[in-house]
Amino acid sequence: MPLEPWQRISQEIFEAWLKQLSEETDLIDLRFGWKLESILESETGVEATVTDVNCGKTVKLTSRYAVGCDGASSRVRRSLDIPLDGGPVPGFVLLVHFKSNDLARLHKQGRFWHLFMTGEQVMGGADTFTTHLFLPMDADETKIGTEEAVYRVLGGMYQPYEVKIDQVLVRSTYRPSVAVARKYSSPHGWIYLAGDSAHQNIPTGGYGMNMGLGDAYDIGWKLAAVIQGWAGKGMLQSYEEERRPVALTNVERSGIHMAVHAAVPKILSGFAHELDANTDKGRQLRKEIHQHYQANDGENTDLGIEMGYRYTSVIIVPDTTGEEPSWTAHEYNPTTWPGSRPPHLFLKDNTAIFDLFGKYFTLVHFIGERDEAGNTEYFDEAAKVMGIPLKHVTLKNEDHARALWERNLVLVRPDGHVSWRSNAISHRSTALHVLEVAVGQHFAAIRGSVDDQLVAVGPGREVAQQANKNSELRSNSNPAKFTIAEYFKSQDKDYKLDKMGDFQK
Ligand SMILES: Cc1cc2nc3c(=O)[nH]c(=O)nc-3n(C[C@H](O)[C@H](O)[C@H](O)COP(=O)(O)OP(=O)(O)OC[C@H]3O[C@@H](n4cnc5c(N)ncnc54)[C@H](O)[C@@H]3O)c2cc1C
């Protein structure tokens, strides 16, 4: 389980908080009203052409690196001519985000988060709600009033249902789409994609922004490591290797959640108006819908997707001493298997183990009655020589934590994922090689470097073979196909989704 319980926060609140935070830090130069026209890389860096939309002034900005977090219609992705593979889901949606104390009375029936009104959807906070009115593609949403849109959703398949709306916070449209970019970086590795520019999914499951934050965290610490000079070329290569498979899995999963709702009209098949009736048919329909949702309840309970994702990349040292623990979309299986996020737990003095991690790498070292881990100072020495910031955390007689963490030594990365684990270290060279792989210094020669670990890391040949196999798998960037998509399309420079906003074109 995570250290903090997960929280639900409206994007409207989250983004305002993030904006304020960004304005307060000297590390960020926030410029609203500037539009990126195009971005290019040379062999040495990046040149971006941007326009101040208020006065029309265009300037060129140069930098070493750039990360395109410019949303689904990303100019960065289009400038780089990176194909986006996937397709739209039928229809488009008129969304209204509003406050209503009147509607808040619904919570007396039990607090809810999502309310599906056979065909439409309502999301509810205490007194703040969002309605999603699904429309056919040819509908003209400008002819639908904001209040009318809310009433139509609340009425579901019946007449529009009126409530007193105190304040409309947002009115907008979105076109659901499932797609993943085929590459996450430019050919020379100076420009990267993150967030919706790299992947798009439908809102079911709530994966979009969560994945975007995951991307930002992953590319963020890796760029820092490269700029600070203690990482090799494999570090940035691992970004796509780690984050793209997560996107492929989650985007497909969001479609599976959507299909669960889409199946309801089939269950009702012609008897929708009997759903509320006190008849045998009404009871049978309600039972079938109940069973359908009980059997397909992954939308907000797929903990394997939300917490259990594991990375395989050139900077993860594979564990060849046992079988990888099973993974399913629905279950969270706590493990320190390399590439996973280690489990949170409280130590004997009630300290959360995560709170002991350093800002960069952390070697978590469990010591029992007998010290079985060997010469762990080899790690400190190797890190010092290589200039890698490493915190060494020694935990004595923490038997419960040791059992859950599965190994005496666990090397944790700055983003909290496991780089390597083992029970012992007996050679100085092993520490050096593990760290070299963990910071991507053996990008080109990973086989050699891992082979050299034979003595201490485990049966080295398998380690090397596995690392090689993983590299091959990752470089095989096949176009992604998603079951929910209306049709499959690969788009590049000419990316055009129906109903794009003017700013996106
Ligand atoms: C109805 C709905 C419900 C959702 N619910 C959830 C949820 O519950 N959980 C979740 O995790 N995610 C959810 N999402 C997804 C989430 O909103 C997105 O994944 C997230 O906003 C993507 O963030 P981003 O920064 O990558 O892109 P965006 O939010 O699209 O931001 C891109 C930014 O770049 C700017 N920009 C674009 N082009 C240019 C240009 N040429 N020059 C300068 N600036 C430019 C845009 O103005 C914008 O500010 C939902 C989405 C929708 C539509």
C-alpha cells in the first residue's frame, strides 16, 4: 500500500495550485500567452520558435533539452514527425463543471463519486459536479445551453431533470481518443514527449494526468542526472523503455473500463423503461446490471495498474535468482522485484521507510542478528568515485520489513523504483557494475558490463541475455492498436482530430 492514502482532487484545483507553486520557484520561468510554432533539434541541441500571442512577436529560443508537455495535439510531436497510433472513440462530449447545493442533496442517498445515468455520466464532489453529455459527431454543441446540458444528463433516458445551478465553473468539449506516440524522443535525444502529447486515453480509470505526472517524474530525474554529469547515455534511452509500455497498458485498460459502461444498453436491450419498474423484468434487469458491475469493477480498483507497474529497461539490473512475481491489472502484489516500486511500511519506531530515502539513490540495507550482506561499503566507495549521490540506510533487526522487502540489499532510484536487489555483495566490482547500469553508463555495452557481474550478481549469462532481450523488445516500437478505437489510424504532421480547438490547429 502507498504511504499516503490516495486523494481525489479536481484538476481545476490541482492546476491552480501547481501554477502558484511554479510561480514561486526561481527554477521555473513561466510564460503564459506564448505559443510554440515549431521545434527542431540539431546535433548539439534544440531550437524552438515561439510567438507572443498578445503582440505577435516571434522569437527563437535555444536550449540543450526540451520536453513537450503540450497536450494531445502536440506541436512538439508534430514538429518531430512522430506518428501517433490509435484512434477516436465514437462521438464527442459536452462537459459542464458546476456548483449546486441543490444537487448536493443527492448525497443523502449515499456519497458518490461517479454516477452513471444510463447513457450519461455525473461526477460528484460535496457540492461540485461535472456532467458529461455524450453527443453524436454531427451535433452542434453551440446550440445546447449549459443548463440544458446539465438537465439532460441528470434526466438520463427520461425527461431533462432541473436543479438549481449556483455557479458554472467550466464548460468545454472533449473528443475521447485512445492513442500512443510511436517514439517518445527525437532522433538525437534532445527532445522528449510527456503527458497527453505522448499518450491519450478516455477518462474511465482516471489514468491521463496520473500517467503525465509519472512521465514528468521519470524524465525529470533522468535529465537532472545527465545534466549533473553522473549518468550515461542509457539513462535517457530508458525513459521511453519504461514509460511507453505503461501507456500502452493503461490506454488499452481505459477502453476496457469504457466497454463495461457501453455494455449496459445491451443488457437493457429494448427494456430500458422497465429498469425502475416493480415488475419481474425490472428486478431481473437491476440484478443483471448489478452482477455486470460486480464482475467488472476495475475502473477505480485496478491496483496493479495504479501501483503495481514495473519497469524493464537498460538501467534496471534484472534479478535472475527467482521467478518474477505475478502481475495482473487488478491486483497489487508488494515486491522489490527490480523495476517495481517497493512497498511502503512503518518501521518499529513508526517511521515510514519511504521517509528515509535520500533525494537521489538510496541503498536500503537490512541487518539481522548476523550481518549477511557482506561489504556494503563497496557501494559507498563506488558511488563516491562515480559522483553518484547515494544515501546508505542501514536498518537493524527490522524483521518484518526485511521479510516484505525480500532481500538484504535494495537499491532504490530517485523516483522510488528499484534498480537492483540482492542478499549479499562480495566483490568491489559488483557494486561498480550495478551502479554503472543503474545510471545508464553502459548504454552501448550493457552485455559486457552485466557479464562482468557474473561472480556476485548471479548467473551472469542469463542476466546479460535478459538485458539484451529486454532491449530488443523495447526497440520494437510497433504501432499500437486498441480494442475500443472506432478505427485505427497513424497520424503524424497532419494530426487532426475532429472538433479540435483553434489553438490546437
Ligand atoms: C473529462 C476528462 C476527465 C479526466 N479525468 C481524469 C482523471 O480522473 N484522472 C487523470 O489522471 N486524468 C484525467 N483526465 C486526463 C487529464 O486531464 C489529461 O491527461 C491531462 O490534463 C494531460 O496533461 P498535459 O499537461 O499532458 O496536457 P494538457 O492538460 O492538454 O496541457 C497542455 C498544455 O499545453 C498548452 N499548449 C498546447 N499547444 C501549445 C502550443 N503550441 N504552444 C504553447 N502551449 C501549448 C495547452 O494550452 C495546455 O495548457 C481527464 C480528461 C478529461 C477530458
